Amino acid sequence: MREGFIDVYRGEYVESKHRVHIAVVDFEGNELCQVGDIEQFVFGRSSMKPIQALSLIESGAADTYQFSEADISLACASHNGEAQHTERVHEILDRLHLTTDDLRCGTHAPRWDEAYRKIILEHREITQEYNNCSGKHSGMLATTLQMKADTNDYYKIEHPVQQHVLQIVSDMTETPTEEIRLGVDGCGLPVHAVPLKNLALAFAKLAQPKLLPEARQEAIHRVTNSMMHEPAMVGGTDRFCTDFMRVMDGAMFGKAGAEGVYCVGVKERGIGIALKVEDGNGRATSTGTLEVLKQLELISDEQLQQLDQYVHTEILNGRKEVVGKLVPRFQLECANIK
Amino acid sequence: MREGFIDVYRGEYVESKHRVHIAVVDFEGNELCQVGDIEQFVFGRSSMKPIQALSLIESGAADTYQFSEADISLACASHNGEAQHTERVHEILDRLHLTTDDLRCGTHAPRWDEAYRKIILEHREITQEYNNCSGKHSGMLATTLQMKADTNDYYKIEHPVQQHVLQIVSDMTETPTEEIRLGVDGCGLPVHAVPLKNLALAFAKLAQPKLLPEARQEAIHRVTNSMMHEPAMVGGTDRFCTDFMRVMDGAMFGKAGAEGVYCVGVKERGIGIALKVEDGNGRATSTGTLEVLKQLELISDEQLQQLDQYVHTEILNGRKEVVGKLVPRFQLECANIK
């Protein structure tokens, strides 16, 4: 097993280092490249939202409740809580005749500081639409209504929506439901752990679904096109997911997950990439992901240039001077590369 | 080399893991216990503030500018930016006939959210006294005046204050100045990297300085007593450093450093402990430190009970439910334990 690291430099010395595990798999299930342990079970966290959003489409809820591409993209999001996100959550909930009180994601301060400042200046409490997962929760509420199920406990694993999601995760990751490990996410929903290579496989199938049933193919195209056409919904201003999909311009889609997960689907090659930072630190994910794409020759120098702020993720001090940076230190071990 | 980890559980499964390196050394330089690589150079970051504060005392600045124990404790702090901290920074600077504009630490949002909210509601800019290092910078400004040096560039490595600090760090860590590795800290000051075991040694000497020159002994007692008598200044509300020193009640002192560093000095035994989380994540430091003290039988069950929130550092979701926790998984490898 070849080990991989992303080193954190302070000046000319390594101050900290992140171990990374990386799987590159194609849509037929061929394991193309790896770093570290790709058999280990990994909670995909929010990186699995595009997989879970298939439930929104396949249940018919997206049609019944007129989900636009921006709405579907928001259902796959870990958003900043900017006005563009929270206003859209309100619009979706209005169509469901529900309110933000019906969300069960709980609250945290919005990632977008401007939104937080506005809440404070208006003497408001932080409400649930600012939770980065509120788009996914809104989508699940739509699916709940579509299934005529109870909107009060849509977050519980035994709820029909979560059972539907579990089955789809099982299908897409080719992991039997009884082998999938379950936990509770930061937003209260079930999270699924599968082997890292199976997470990569699911993204490969999202990228190239042609071996799947037709309805699944259609749902997949709708989800991944939504993300790529409306990347601002997936994250927001100054977010890697958003800027990455803008620059890659329809060639690939990517989604971050908490605790250092990042997944990419490469459309043309039908390849899925799944990366886990062993210690869970998300600061290393963009550096690692872009290095993988560079080694696979799937990203151009010009594209890397446009994503410059994410390549080395420079560390600034309080005076805004660069005092450190992240540097990848791994070489993909590849077989079967066609 | 025995490896050590702190596992991050989500529900019943390990989601992420932090590798830790730990050195336990006594004041005579005996290496008592270890986990991982204790020869590696580690930037002590803010954990070195109590060592660096010796410059404030030994230069005579603390006497000239009437530094109280609370002021000295604040000079060793990575504080929350609560009113108790920022008001004291203003008082110190007033005595120096300087203002917060003379600080060179730069700005970041105060860790204490209430302070941040107040700044926003009062339509103020974030100013430098809110920087967690503003106490140390105020102390260095006092030392600068005492040395009749230039207050504009006290942050530069060639400045007399930084040269004095470098010499003290070299003495205390028993690392020649030319071997100390230098970087720039988040607050713009030079930071020093020394082998992890030498950082532990410095804390052992802070805990039991009887082999050192008398003036150094006096300075050390003044710094460590200040921290233990005024622990609220070192961190603040809900901070491990503060609560740890309160509970240990004069038996030991501790200080966190950025990028996953924690150091403790155990007074009675004259022992120093230095811990580095390899990946730099500070969330694992209290769990690791308390586990070390437990294995060394230096902390009682009752004390651990009082520090319960720091033992497993539970992970909450947006609905404030416990969804995970940190669990130490290492055994100190000990020799020479008397």
C-alpha cells in the first residue's frame, strides 16, 4: 500500500501533515488508481448528496413540486447560507406549503459571514434555512409529501424517504444495505459509510450511467447537469465545489463531504474519484483533488491556474501575509489505465 | 516507535483518526515516556508563550510597566477576545502610552462570539486587541520600550526583543539558536520549531527550575504562578487551558499551540509534557493531554469528572444531539519512571 500525504508548510518547514486515501474507479468497476487504503469504510457525508438526490427525482417529487435545476443543485448542496441559497429554500418550502420550522436540520451560524452579520444586525435568531444542508432537507420534505409520509420524522432511518435513499446508496455503491454502516450527520440525517472504492464507483456511475436502468440514467443526468449548470447553488462564493465546476465547464462535477471527503465524477472517461483525508480536515481536499486530476492528466495548466487559490490553499496570518501552504506528496499507483 | 492515535467516532464507527506524538521529560532531561516520534521538530506556536514571556520579566519591562499577574497571564494567552481580555490590553497599552494601532498582530474575528456580535451591532471594525495574541504583543511592546528599541518593527526576527526571545527559547529548550527552525506565526511574530522532546524539556524546567540561575528561576515562578492564579486570562470562558488550570489548582499549568500542540508543566514532579497532533487539528489536544495525565496517574477521577467536556470532546449535530466523540488509543511507552 502506497502512502500519501498532503504536507502543511510553515515557511520552508513541514508543520503538519495529512494522510490521504484515494480511489479512482471507472463506471464498469475497474479500480484504476489508488493511494492508501481504498477498502476502508468511509462516511461519505455530504459528498453523497448527489447520490441521495436521486430519490428526489425518482420518487416523482421533483416533477410534482417543480424543482428547477437550481433547486435540484441546492438539494445536493453544502451551501454558504448566502441570500441566493436561503431565498431559494423559502421558495421551495412555499411550494410545499411548509415553512422553515418543518426542517429538521437544526441550526449553525451561516458559513457566509455577511449573512451572519445581517442576522445579528436585524436582531434575528439563526434559523434552519441557514444550515448548509437546508436544500437537501427541503428536497427530502418534497419526497416525503410525494410519498404521503409523515413530515415530522423524515430524518429517521426507518422513514420511507430514508429507506428509499438507503436503497439507492446501496445500488449506486454496490454495497448491500446490511453492510452499509450508519451514523447521524451534522444535520441529523442518516449518513452512510461504504468502502472508499465503492464511493468512487458510485461517482463513476454518476459520471457515466449507461449501464444502469433508463429511469436511473435520466435521474442521474438531471442531478449532475443541475450541479454543473447551477454550481453556485452547490456551495457559493469562494467555495471549491462551485469554482471547480465553473472552471471544468461541464466536464466533471465534484462534491465535498465533511471530515475531509471529496468526490469527483469525470463525464467523458466515466471515472469516479473519492478522496478521504484520514484526520478529517477539509483544508486538504482541494489540494489533493487537483493533484489527482493533474496526475491523471484530466486538468489543464490553464484550468489549474484559474483554480490557483485551491491548489496550495495558502495560509495567511492576521496581517494577510502568506506564511504557509499545502503541498501534495503522493503518487497515484495505477493499473488498468486505458 | 509506538504509534498513537485519537480516534474520532461517529456513532459506533471510527470516522477519522489523529496521529499523536507525545514526549514526557523531567527537569533533568530524562526522557520518561513517549508515543510516536519525539525527535521531530515541532513549531510550538502559542504553547511557547510562557517561555517567550520570560523576556518580559527578565528585561525588567514587567516591573517598569507594573504588570500584574493578570497582565503577565494575558501575555501568555491565546485569548477569546472577551471584554476581560480586550479591556486589559487597553489598560496595558495606556500605561505604555501606546494604542492598539501600535500592535502588529493583525486582526481576526474574536473567538468569543458575543464579542463579535457586539462589534457588529456597534458597527465597528474588528481591531487588533481582539486578536488572540494581543496580550503577548502588548508584552513585547513593553519589552521594546524597556530596551529603548523601535516599536514599529518589534515583530521582525532581527529586532532586539525577538533576539532576546530567541536566546531564551534556545536556553530553555537546550537547542542551539542556529538549529532552531523559524517560521512566521498567525500573528506575524517569529515562531520556533525544536524537537518535541526539547519542548517537553522546556516545560519541565518551567515546572521545576531549581537547576537554573536564580534570576531565571524568579522569572519562571512569576510567569507560571501568573498563569495558574489568573487562568481566565490565558484562554477564557469554555477554554481548555483555563478550565484545566482551574481544576488542577496550582499543581500544573498548560498551554495550547495552534496546529495541534499542547504542553503541560507538572510542578511537584518537575515533569514536562509536549503533545503534537500530526495533522494539526486542535480538537484532539485536550483528549490526548488528559489521557497522558491519566496514564501517568497525575490526575484524579474527580478532576477528570470536572473536565468531562474535554475528555471525549463530544461531537454535536445541528439539533445539539451527541453524534460522535473522540477516544484516545495510545499507551505511553515509559522508561526511567521513578
